[in-house]
Amino acid sequence: MAEMTVELVAVEQRLWSGSAKLVTAQTTEGEIGVMPGHEPVLGQLVEAGVVAITTVDGDRVVAAVHGGFLSVTATTVTILAEAADLAEDIDVEAARAVLAETNEDQEALAAAKGQLRAVERA
């Protein structure tokens, strides 16, 4: 089975790394799916986007990402996010509370929306 090395890195920490057979990410050009042997590409991640990784074991790793870049070569995918949260670590109630507030902090609203989308896809 073909596989590729994937790293999901936020500014402050490495969230996940390992072997995968599929990566999907939301970029400014649309959603992209990457499998082993993909043509090299560099994409800009959207704010409040979602990245999903299907490992070689069939497990799914889903994260809410807030900006950054996706770099693809034939054998590696590197996701460099400005900020990211693994779906399993997201406090759903806190994200919903941010959305319920009449808050003018657009960055916090976008992050909460992305977090809830990640949990839905997990």
C-alpha cells in the first residue's frame, strides 16, 4: 500500500506526525485531497478550516486549523498552521458559547466555527 509521511504542526507545537494514505484540507483555492504520489503543490489554508488525515491503519485525525500553509511533495505532506486544535481536544460547549455571544471578535468567532466543523467531521 502506498503511503506518505504527514506532519501537522502549529506555531507552538507538533500536533501529529506519521504515515497516512489520504489528507484533505480546505485551502483558499478550495478543498484538496492528497494521496501518495501527488504532484507537488503549495496551498494556503483558510481561516477556520478543517484538515483530515486518514492514517495507514484507517484511523482519522481531524483538526481545526486557523490559517497557514499546506506543502505537498510526492512522499510528504506538511501542514503548517498558525493555530490548530485536534477535534478530540476541542471543548464543544466552549465553542458554542463563543458563537452564542454577541461578540465582535471575528477571529474568535471564526476559530469557534472551525472547531465545530472539525468535531462534526471527526
